[in-house]
Amino acid sequence: MGLFVVTNIDDVIILSLFFARGAGKSRTTARIMLGQMAGFVGILAVAILTAWGANTFLPPQAIPYFGLIPLVLGLKAAWDAFRGEDDDELDSSRGVSIATVATVTFANGGDNIGVYVPVFLSVGYQGVLVYSLLFLLMTVALVYLAKFVATRPGIDELLEKGERFLFPLVLIVLGIAILVSGGAFGL
């Protein structure tokens, strides 16, 4: 449980911003939940494949470049906010996009992969299964924690007022942090 909390606590902020972005729109929680689960299943799949010798599938040097995904999404959202336009992919009339939540979750999973691989190497197949199931259950709890945070009086108003600028900023900072911490482009 501690392993999950340490590698996913930053998702509370990101998911809270998704909840602010989808506030008042139908099925926001379901879309965020599906996106978070899809992104996290992708993280688990890469960690498991890498731990089981599939590093030709995704060499460790490639992981930092996933930072380009939130960076590009953040820059686009910032540009749209600057121009006074809504970002159709992030905030459509249907609410928050499942694909966007999944993409941001996966892109933010480099630290998860880096931490999970050595653990998965040390626990065997049954241990990996137990960890994976526990992590998936905790992912559900994480989404509801983010929803709780995003809907607290005062916080909800702050997120709704600031999300237009805070959301792109968080994605840009996240993308740069992933790139820099992983040494992408020689940074």
C-alpha cells in the first residue's frame, strides 16, 4: 500500500483538476475512473513486461520521453486558455475525455514503472498478481479521494476558478519534471 501511495499521491492533484474541468457534466466520475484505470493498467503492463525481461519492448531510456505527452497537452491547453477557447479534447460538451485521463495517467507513470519493476522482479508471478490487484483497488480509492478533495467547499470554487490556468500549468510542469528527472534529451 505504501508503494502505491508514494508513487501515486501526485495523481490526487491531477485527478482533482480533471474533476474541476468536468464539474457539472454527466458521467465525469465514470470517465475519470475509466481513464485512470486504463492508464494505470498500461503502467502495470509495461512494468510487468519490463520485469519479465521484455526490456526490448520498452527500454528504460524511453520512459522519460513520456513526459512529452503531458507537456504537449499542457501547452495546447495553455494556448487555448490564452486565446479564450475551450479545449475540445479536454473539456467537451461530454465532459472530460477518458483517453486524455488515460494518456496523462500513463505519461505520469514513469516513476511507477521505475519503482514497480524491481519489486516485481523480487516477488514472483503470484506476488505480481497480488500487487497488481491491490494497486487496481487502490486506484479506485484514489479517484474517489481526488473527487472528495475537488468537491470540498472552498477547494471546489478555487479549482473551478483556477483550473483554466492551473490545469495547463500542472501538465506543463509535470511534463518537464518527467523529462528532466529521467534525463531525456540530455537534461
